[in-house]
Amino acid sequence: MKTTKKYFDKTISAITLVFAVMLVVYMVVLVAVNAMAFFEMIMGLIKNVLAGIPINMPDFNSISIAFLHGIAIFIILIKAYKILMSYAQHHHVSIKYIAEIAIIAGILEVLFNTNAYSWGTLTVMTLMSVSTLAIYIWKYPTFKELDSLK
């Protein structure tokens, strides 16, 4: 029984490590793509200004929102990486981290990706994020105590 448990622990740890590495690679690619898009946006603006072409603000705003959404997704991925590393180290996932990612992911999608969802979906995401935030604030001392027990 002990060898079976040890085998499963090592297997889950290996799977967690694989997912963590994949997440890091995805994060690096995401940063590179967002940096290139931002650089292209700046170069386009400089080119238009030097050529005397007026800046089309709707295009600029959509590029800015897309760039901010990329940064927000990167923040969510960092939180996910923190959860994976916590599990890899302690074989335990803090409920605090799960609540934080639930709050952040929902609100960021509502703020930056509004056009991708119906109003009903946006309402549900907002209500879920706000209710998770309320529970997080209400039960924060309990979450902190549970983290200190590991």
C-alpha cells in the first residue's frame, strides 16, 4: 500500500511539474506576443504622427484594451502557476489562492472582454466574482489560519 501511495504521489507531482512547465512556456510566449503587439502599435503611432496622419482613436483604444487584457491574462496565469507550485511543494492547495483566482478571472473577463459574452453571462460572472470576494473578505482569517496549519 505504501509503495502504491508513493507511486501515485510521484505521478501526480510529475504531472503537476509538466503542467507548470507548460504554463511557464505559455506565459513566456504570451509576454513575447504582447510585447511585439505593443511595439507594433507604438511604431504605427510614431509613423502616423511623423507622416501627419491623424490618429484613429477607436483603433488605438481597441489595441490598448487588447494589450491590457493580455496583461490581465498574464496575471491570472501567474496565480495559476503559484497554485501549481504550492501543490508541488506541499501536496496541498490553499483555498485562498483558489478564491483569489476566481475573483480576478471573472472580474477581468467582465472588464476587458465584454464583447465576447452575452449580458446574462456577464451578470453571472460579476455575481460570482462579487460573491466570492464577499466570502473571501468574510472568511479571510479562516483562510489564513488554514494556510498556517500546512
